[in-house]
Amino acid sequence: MADWRPILNRRSDGFPRIMGILNITPDSFHADSRINSVDDALSRAKQMIEDGADWLDIGGESTRPGAEPVDKDEEMNRVLPVIEAVRNAFPDVGISVDTRRAAVAKAALDLGADMVNDVSSLSDSDMVDVIIENKCPVCIMHMQGLPENMQNNPRYGEVVSEVREKLSITARKLVDSGLNSDIIVTDPGIGFGKLLEHNLSLLAAGKEIAPMQNMPLMWGVSRKRMFADLLGRTETEERLAGSLGIAAMAPSKGVDIIRVHDVREHADLYAAMRAID
């Protein structure tokens, strides 16, 4: 797209930008979000954009708790045709590629993706070079451990300060390499190596977790397991109300982008809130 900077930050009325999730996977934790073809992806992308999505986050590897890594070539085969098709069909929407691999990120950016969403916070040693070469936005997320083991026994002394410090180390690596700090999006990593108490503390902290004041903040809480612990909703289909409850707090917590499965419902929530604000 021509200019992605405005949609890295919250709207002028204080409400977050909405990022719709496109999972090109057979095993993502929320079954209804799984996409099996380019045509299906285009149809869902069109609906999300019509419903109010500013961003589409396209990923080909599930990072749910317990998930096994996907082969690089398989990940590319899943996401690259979708990114190319979505960019050609919808030139004005922001496209984020959800990947931990520098090679996948580079190929996606070459095909028109705008941002890299790296849940591993640059664990691939080549990722910094890809980001710097493209001068593109990047979302760095905190994760304790790896998807296959991150929920085994997460431990923290003081979760907010520890998460901020880890994000600060990653952000500093990018800034020292020449990337502007205002295009480094920070994500506390809700559900990624955290217990319910850790998730709630990080959500309550809001923008406190951002290492620098001008760094945008993203939340990804949509239909996550925390709602099983918090509300007893074991099935992902039962977790929309909880997701919307957290989303309603996002404006007051300084959230710039909220990553969701249900774009229409979140857009409706913010429209209703905006009407009486």
C-alpha cells in the first residue's frame, strides 16, 4: 500500500485499528479461522475489509500452545499465493505476514506485504537484515519458550517489567541497526508462555510494556485460552463475548492495533462505544 504509517497508530478518535486474522493453516486453535485455498482467503479478506479491517494478518504456521513447527517450504506454499492475490485484489489494505522466518518474510514483502509480525521477536538471525533492508514496520511479540513448550510451566518475578525488558532488547537491536522506533509495534504476547495472572497483569499495564513512548501497541487476545481459565469457556466458539470485553478496554489502555478473528463484531463494538463517548 502507498502509506502504512497512519494505520500503525490508533484512530484520531482514540480507538484501535482492527487487524483481521487469515490463518492459512489446517491446525490453528480456532477452527473457524482456518483457510484452505486462495479463493477462500480472498472471500474472507473482502468480507473483513468491508466489515472494517485496516490490516489483514496472513500466516501459514500455527503458533498455538503445543503446535509443531512447519517446514519453511510448506509455510511459503501456504502464504505467498494468498499474499500475492490479496495485494492484487485489495491494494489499499495493510498486509502483515505472520512468520518467524526471515526467508518467508522477505518473500512476502517482495509480493506486497507491508509489515512483519514476528511472534519470536527476531529469533531468526537474518530477520533484522530483512526488516532493515525493507525499512518496513515489524511487530515484536514477547514469548517465553517456544509454541511446543511455552505453556508447560511459565514463570516470572514481575511479569510487566520482565516483558518490557525483553521487548526493549529486541527493539534496541532494530533501532541500533537504523529502524525508526515509531514503526516497531510491540505486543505483550497474551497466552504465549503466560498463565492467566500474567495475561491479566499485562493487559492492565497497557502501553507500559512499550519500551519507547512512540512505539505502537498491539493486542492479540481474540478467542484465546485465557477465556477458558477466566470464564470457563472451553470451546473457542464460546469466547467471543470475553474477547469483546477485553477489546472494550483497549482504547483506555493505549492500544493502537487489535488483532481479531471477528472483524465485524469488533467494528460494531467500537462504533457503539464511539456513539456515546
